[in-house]
Amino acid sequence: MADLLVADALEKVYGEGDTATRALKGVSFTVAEGEFASIVGQSGSGKSTLLNLIGLLDTPSSGQVLFAGENTTALGRKGRSRVRNEGLGFVFQFHYLLPEFTVWENLTMPAQIAGRTLSADERSRALETLALLGLEGLEKKNANQLSGGQKQRVAIGRALMNRPKLILADEPTGNLDTKNTATVYELFRTINAELGTTFLIVTHDRAVAQQTDRILEVRDGELVQDVRNDYAG
Amino acid sequence: MLSFKIAARFLKSSPGQSALIMAGIAVGIATQIFVGSLITSLQADLIDSAVGSSAHITLLPGDGQTTVPGNLAAEASGSETLVSTAVPVRTLSGIFVDSDDSVPLSITGGDAGLLDTIYGLSERMTQGSFRLGEGEVVVGTVFSEKYGIEAGDELDVLLPSGSPATYEVSGVFDLGQATANERFAFVDAGSAADALGMDDDEYSAVQIQLTDVFASSEVAARLADEFDVEAADWQAENEQLLSGLAAQSGSSAMIQAFVLIAVALGIASTLAISAVQKTRQIGILKAIGMGDAAAGRIFLWQAALLGVGGTLGGIALGYALIALFGVVPVPFSIRPEPGFIALSAGIGITVALLSSVIPARSTSRLDPIEVIQNG
Ligand SMILES: Nc1ncnc2c1ncn2[C@@H]1O[C@H](COP(=O)(O)OP(=O)(O)OP(=O)(O)O)[C@@H](O)[C@H]1O
Ligand SMILES: [Mg+2]
């Protein structure tokens, strides 16, 4: 399958001079369309930094990110916003919902940002997603009236809504119990199988990583392992 | 339109803060409307009492002449469109003499109907009626009270020629000015001609009123030039009043400007606080693809909503203040002027929009990573 994502010699240095931290020291790998991969590593190893670069939320100190054949390093702020909206779905390490808006509005925000009115198809998909995430009946609730786990599930739903090519998830189930964690990964798997959506999931939970097809390990800002994993779901 | 929706939602999410700043704008705009209308009405009233019932321009005989021709009035009003009325008059100084006083009187003779167009005498009579038959005179209230002359009495006057004349008082007027009410008297054109020894076609002056009182200087200059006469205009004779009015306008403009600056600072600081409060939300929106411009527009819309809401409240409050002022007994009434109020509203909304520029800019520059990384 074609390469969806190419990370090429990505380096990230935070700060300058004596206090500079080399969070990434030249990380290269490619992800093909339809892959279901995880990034593991200890706290502070650079996982989030890597994900933020791939997600075009941050710019590398050197190296480049190619997404769907496009060199994103050359894109301006506008172009990067567009790619984020259309091509990428995010589930952040901390659930990031808009507290002034309802669950439904948060879920459909990516479509609203793109300036679209929801199609009947998207509506039923949104409802399905809510049901899948165990959030049915909560759509009119304000986002800040939800529990942490519920917020995280809405954020996951939002990442799925625009049918992005690549979903980047940073500890997506960090706040969820075992049962909900299992549900979320089942849902990821279903979407991956049915729509061919590519997943890149950051986790420090080995058990979670074992359920993915490929495990990338980051240690001290370097990619130290990249192994296929036979997952028999 | 999403920017608008988010702006409205942000405002709604902190109703107290939104209401407070709208109240601030409303008070500012109301102050502006009230002070502006007060000064405008006050000045209109002052000007009206200064020149509302007197000549704006007086045409006097030119060099070497002692009279002006009878047709000058008609010709002057024909040549200038701003002239609303032009009245040929004969003026003389008489001296009223009774047992212990001798009082100078400034007597104006002319056609009663024409004089009325300048002095509005028929509506300003406190005794008798405004009637100028042959040998009749009207005098002012102050004169009447001071010397005990009432409608129906006889008035003995010493004419400039030295000969005495007796007129019958047909009424007493109140021109709203103490000097005029003491010193002015009006007689018919014929009696004045007799007193001055003038022919039917000879007059001492033409008194003119204009539709625009502030055009008097230019019109006077043109008329003097065209008809070769002396032209005196009220502005030249009332420099003190005018500079007083100008100073008043200036200080009113300054009050209004400071009020607007206070309003602008209020909105700007509220929006700046709001921009900081909503940094996290803006970061999320940008992370999931909202563009910089759209993000900046959120604060522009917030400012617009606050500005429009506050301004509408301010107009209502301004009208209420003006209405309240109507209850207080003052010698003049404040009229709200739609044009001025529209201007205030426009300024209010513009100021609101301008004060959103800084928060809108910082919002559009915000990098989503700052929010995503800091949790
Ligand atoms: N904005 C920043 N400024 C300076 N240093 C930073 C910044 N962000 C991250 N770092 C440093 O870069 C390194 C990698 O951080 P990163 O957040 O990528 O780790 P992580 O693997 O995601 O850790 P965790 O599992 O705890 O989320 C760390 O040493 C961190 O201290
Ligand atoms: Mg992290």
C-alpha cells in the first residue's frame, strides 16, 4: 500500500543554549495507509513531541513530514490548518473539549470548522458514534457536565467524525476503565477495518500496544525499535 | 458564521461579565447622547434668544447717504436665497419724559405685519394686542412696569428734532430680553416718517432674517457689495456670545471624547481578559483546523455584539435621561436629535470594534501547540 505518512529525520530541540532539550534526535519511519500502529516509550521519551510534529501542531527543528504525498514542511499556517481539519483526527493526552458547547456541538465541530452543514449521512454517523462510545442520550449535555471518561470518549468521537485518513491518539484511554478501554480499541479496530483509516496510537501501556499491528518504540528521542506484531484480535 | 456562533456562546458562558461591559458601554453612550443633546439644545436656545427675535443683518445707508430706498428690501431678498424676511424700517431715538425720569427709547417704525416676521410680536404680547395703527405704539414689559405705562395709556416722547409727540399704547410685549423690554418701542411706518421728516420712499434701514443664522457674515458682505450699503451682522456684534458657545462646544466634545476613551478601554480590557480566558478553547479549535483569521474574528464578533447591545441600551438610557430632564423645570427643553444619536451609535460600535483589534490579533497568532502541550 502507498505511504500515507513519511517522517524523515525529525529533530526537535526545545529551548536554546545550556537549557536546550533535544526531545527528538532524528526519527525516521513510514506508515502505510490502513496501518494500525502504536508508539511506546517511557515518560519523557518524546512520544508526544513526535505525535505533535506528525499532527502538524508543531514544526520540527529539522527534518520533514510528508502526509499523503504532500511535503507539509512547505505549508503555511493556513495549509496546515486545512490538513489538520480534513486529513487528521486528534485524540489528545488530556481530553480537550469546548466547555461552552454541548456534546453534539463538540462532536460536529470539525465539520462546522470546514464550513459544512451536516449531511443526513453525517448525522446518522454522529449518532452511531455516540452509541458506540456509550454516550447516547448525552448529546444535549454541556461538555463540562461530563465525567473525565465521558469527555475522553466525546473527544474520540470528534476525531472520527471527519473521516480523516490518519488518527493520532495520545494516551486515548488513559482516563478510562478496562471495559471502556476495550470498547474504544474495538471501535478503533472496526473503523480501521471498515474505512481503512490509519491509526497511530501513543501509549505507555504494553498491553495496549500488544493489540496493535506494529509497535514503534521511542527511547530518549530516538526510534529504537520498530516491530510487526501479530495481533490476533 | 461559526466565529459568530462561538463569539455568542463565549459571551453567554460568562453572562455577568458580558452584562457588566454592556452596561459600561450603555452608560458611556447615554452620557454622550445626553451631554451632546443638552449642549446642542442649550446652544440652540441661547442663539434663539439672542437672534431669534431680532435682525440677523441690518442694511444701513452707504457712504454719503442718509436713507436707503424703499425697494432695497425686495431686491435684497430677491438676490439672496437664504433671506427669509427683509423688512424696511425707520429707526429713531426718542426720549420718554415723565415727572421725574427721562428715558431714551429706541423706536422702530415699520409695517406691523412685516415687523412681526422678525420680532414675532403678535405672539409676545402680555397686555393689549399687537396693533400699529396711525399714532399707536407698543412698549416692553420692563418699561411698562418701571414707568407705570399700560395698554391704553398715552406715551409722551421727545423726538430727535426736539419736538414732542404723543402716541397711544396699544400693547406691551415681552421679547425675552431685559434690555429690549426696557428700551424698545415700535410704531407704524407713517408716524416714524413724520417724526424723521422722511419721504414715503425713504427708510433708515432694512432688517433681515436668514434661514441659517450662521451665514450672516457672508450674506452681509455680499449684500453690502451688491447694493453699496453698510451691512451689520449679528455675529460681528456678538463675538463674545459666539466664542462662549464655541468654548462650550469644545468642552462638550472633550467630555464626549473622554467618555468614549473610557468605554474603549473598558471593552478592550474585557476582551483582553476574555481572550486569555478562552486561550484553551482557541487552541483546541485551531488544533482541529480552525484558521487564524476565523479565530481572530471570534473576538471581533464579541466586540460587535457587546458594542451593538451596549449601544442600544445606551440609546434607551439616553432617551430616558432626556425624558427625565423634561420633568425638571428648566427654561429650555432638550430635544434628542436623531442624527446626533445615530452618530453616537456609530461611534460606539466603531470604538467597540477597534478595541477588539488587539485581542483579535493575539488570538489569530496563537499557536495551538502552546495549549496542547501545557495541558
Ligand atoms: N515545550 C517544551 N519545552 C522544553 N522541553 C520540553 C517541552 N515539551 C517537551 N519537552 C521535553 O521533551 C522531552 C519529551 O517530551 P514529551 O512530552 O514528548 O514526552 P512523552 O514521551 O510524551 O512523555 P509522557 O509519556 O509523559 O507524555 C521531555 O524531556 C520534555 O521534558
Ligand atoms: Mg506525552
